[in-house]
Amino acid sequence: MEFKFDFDKDRLEKLKVLKDNGYMPYGERYEVLHSTIKIRENFEKLNGVDTKVAGRVISRRDHGKLKFMDIADESGTIQIYITESDLDERSAFLLHYLDVGDIIGAAGQIIRTKTGEISIHAKNLTLLSKSLLALPPRWYGLEDTEKRYRKRYLDFALNPESREKIIKGSRMLATIRDFLQKKGFIEVTVPLLHPIAGGTNAKPFITHYNSLDRDFYLKIASELYLKRMLVGGFERIFDISKNLRNEGIDTKHNPEFIAMELYQAYGDLGDMMVITEELIKAVALAVNKAHITEFGGNMIDFSKFYVKTMEDSVKDALKETSHAVLIEKAKKIDGKVNTYGDAINTLFGEYVEKKLIQPTFITRFPVEVSPLAKSMEDDKRFVYRFELYIGGMEIANAFSELNDPIEQIARFNEEARRKERGIDETQEFDKDFIEALGYGMPPAGGLGIGLDRLQMLITNAKSIKEVIAFPQLRTLEDEK
């Protein structure tokens, strides 16, 4: 079947005229001399200088012989000031066939108009890409959020605020890599296809590997492979890559997301706490030039990090210290709860998590929900683990890593028993990982950070979809 598309008829007619007159409506390389932001930031030095800019026409105004266009590049917008008599012959002809949405190049002098507007007084216009569909009105990208995500390219074209969130995410990643490399960490990669889904409690996506004729799991975490590298003699390593988890979609969750995991041999949870605090402060300062950032109507102060145990935070929130009472309260939320550790974890999620606005390390996690972390010497019911919460969201997760293979087997066996009781999100037994531990893994600290959520914080995004260029969406049929 032949594929067809209904483009705008008027624009198709203009396209034909331009082609018939020897114009290239989809031009080639164009030498841009200045971005719009550089012109604005350095206008006093550039005033009167000849330049070449390029971008999408986002508005056009005709005032007799004077014509004005606003074009947008990645960094911002600038006005193109046009007097037809100043244009060369080909540019003057082209001018009458340009539409809002077209991508053009403009060569001319940097000026300030009588009204004070920094502009390019154009002497030459070049068509770089003819738009065959009219851009939607400005409100489209601001009010109809669902269409914004489905037509993400239009959202970026119309809304510099949307582009800025992605640009800040790039700066964040660059800052993290620079920070870790200066501390002696090296970046490594791990497989995306895993024979066993391990490294965290999450539901995996399953795919079939035809050549091997067996099912594999898409990566839910990098942990077990990075620990194998510790066994192999690497001492400071990190991985930044996508995790894929077959779970829900909401303002804080997307089935694929970027995570950073690092491991430091001969380190522990204390080292991870220091690195986490320093790293997030560095990101906030590099991206927003300040330690204070607005998020969700609150001012987040990254200059101060708080520490509290999970148990204390629950007891303080509920004004209750009795273990039996806390277990009964948790059972009303989740009938599968049957241990004190499960109760504390359940009550924390219900009553505490969303209230942790300022940066807060929650420490001393129950062993039931931490099968890969080292037990605490003073109370084996708890482990050396923290999660960092900011803006009511979990941002980071860290352990003093369990490196005892006998204890790890016991933990995996307990996970299997939990699964039999109907607790689905449990670790699978990874025999190869146990074998690796058997050769000896050094004591280590490990840290994971959800980078999409961190990007939400530093860009004041209401939804994780705002910081993902192309987020996963439900189908239109599902939403009807």
C-alpha cells in the first residue's frame, strides 16, 4: 500500500514555486557565526558586526516595506529586521514564500532597533527547511500536557522551558562524570540483557534471545555485575545507563530511566554518604549556580543534609513505640506484613516518605528489604543502608555491601520464602554471583542515584515525563 500524508496545500504550492525557481527548500550546511544567546550576552561588543544566524521562524509581522521575523535556535530567540530593498534579489523573492515554522538562515548586521530590540538587519535569507505543516498555536504546548508528550518535537520547538530541562539534564550528567573521575572512579558498562533479574527488588521485562533460544531479562540494575568487577580487582567504578522495570507509570516513575551506580572497594556507608552529599551539591551548583532550588513550591536547601533512622522517623510520625501496635497498623495497609522490619518499611512509605522535603538520609533499614546490604553489628535485624529523600522522593540508595557468600545465600533463601508468602518483588538466586563472592569481594560501599528524579529536582519539574525527552505513554485507546 502506498503511503500518503495530507500536508498543507498552500505550503505545498509554495514549495513547488520555490523548486521551479531553482531554490533548495531543504538546504545543506549553513555556517552559523553566533547563537542568539551569545549575541544578547555580548551585544555591546557585537553591535554593528556582520553575522549569520539560523533557526525556526516562530512569528512574522509585516509593516509595509518593513518586515520582522522572530527566529528561535536552541539558546533563545532573536528578531530579524528586514527591509526588502536591502535584500539581494533571490532573498527578496524567497521572503514572500516563507511561513511560520520554516527553518532559515539570516545573514546581516547586528543592530538595536529604534524600539530597543536587539536584531539582525538581514541582507540575505536562506531557506534551510520548508515546513509543510502549520505549527499549532502557542497555548498548545503550554496547556495540553498530554499532546506535549505525544508530539514532543513540537513541545521542544514551541517551549524553550521544555528544552531547558533537557539541556540542564545534560549539564547534570557532565558534572557527575567529571566529579567521579576526579575522585578516581572509572566509568564501565554492564550488559543490558541478563540471564537472571537481580540487583534490586523490581519486576523485569522479559525478552527472548533467538540465537541462544532462551529468555533474558532487560536490566533492572547494574549492581551484581559491578560487584563482579570488584571481585576482579577494580576498586572505584561507576556506570550511568538505563534501567528498565516492568512497573507503573506516574509522575515519579517511568519504566525506563537513567541511573548511576558506583562502588568503592574498602569503603562503607559513611563514604557513600559523603560522596552523595558532595555530588548533589556539585550538581545543584553547576546547573543552577546556587545551593537553593525551588521544587514543588518548596525551597530546597542543598547546603544542609539531615540524618534519621527509618525506625525513629516512623515512631515520631505515628507517636507510637510499641512493636506490636506498629505491626498491626502496618497489616491494615498490607496484609502480607508479618515481621517488625516489614512493618517499619510499610509504615515509612505510608506516613513519612512524602513529608521528607529537605535533603534527609534515612538510615538503618530492615534486613527483610535489604538482601544485598551488610547487617549491623549491634542489631542484626537492620543493615548498613541509607536512602536519600528530597522533595518527598527517594533520590539515592546506598549500602555497606554484603560480601559474605554464606550470608548472601541465607539472604537469597529468605527471599525465596518471602516469595512463597506472596511477596512478588524479591531477589532471584544468582548462582554465578555467589560463586564470584566465593573468590572474595573486598568490603565496599555502593551507591545508586535515580538521575531522572535528580533532574526533576534541579529543574523544578512536576513530572518525570518533563525531564525525559520521549517518555513512555499509555495508548490513546487505554485512556478512553
